[in-house]
Amino acid sequence: MKIVDPGARVADLLGLLSILQNTFNGKTDLYQLEKEMEVDLDDLMPIVYTASYLGFITVGEGDIIISDKGIDFLNSNIKKRKEILKESLLDVEPFATAKDLKSFTLEELKDSLEKKGINIYNSPEGLYDLQITLSEWGIYSGFISRHNDIYKIN
């Protein structure tokens, strides 16, 4: 199942795509990328998986390749980046479930995700992680908005 990792941030996505395109001409292996970004593989994988699920990169046999969509995102202005990101979130959790709910609280979204077997937010910090993910990706891209404790799909 495609899920935006709670540890992934939009700034990480930009950094990953920038290094892939500008340092490695769009393709490298995980080891070289890990070295260049000066992070441990455990810290790198959340954004690698998320970027892959969103269609910005492809991963196979240890190689990471920036996609046409990733290049377009990287070369776009902020407004266009937000549009590309918003479209990319449609089929990735927790946003696919949020889209179905249309309006929800964090608890309602968490419960709906659990019913689908998505347990990544089943921890003491789960609601916080969900809130950060919704804000970092959803509100930033314009996919959702928040009024008090209620989130709504735009």
C-alpha cells in the first residue's frame, strides 16, 4: 500500500530530487545517494519510498532514477509544484482515505485508516504524526484545509 511516510517532508523531496538531477544526472544507486546526502539509509528511506509512491522517482535493483514528473516538479515554480503535489497525493494514504471522508477530525481519519489495515499511526505519537503529514503535504499542496479540529478536502 502506498503511504506517505510520517518521517518524510516536502523539503526532503526537493533535496532528493535536486541531488538526483544536479549531482547524478538523474540516476544513481542508493549507496552513492546516501553518501552524497550524508545520511544513514534508515533516514533516507522514508523520502525514497514516499517519492516513489508519488511518482517522482523510480526505484529498482538498488538504482534510483528521477522520473519526468520529478523533473517537472523540480523545474516548476512554487505554485506549479503545489499543483503537481496535490494531484500526486490522490491515491496515496492517508490522503486517499481523507478524500473519501471529505471532512474529518484526526481521530476519524485514524479510525478509517485502521479499518483499512493501515496501522502506521497506531502509536502514542500516531495522531501527532498524522497531523504533521496532513499539514506538511496536504495543507501545503492545497489538497486539504483545516478549520479548528476539522479537516476538509479542497
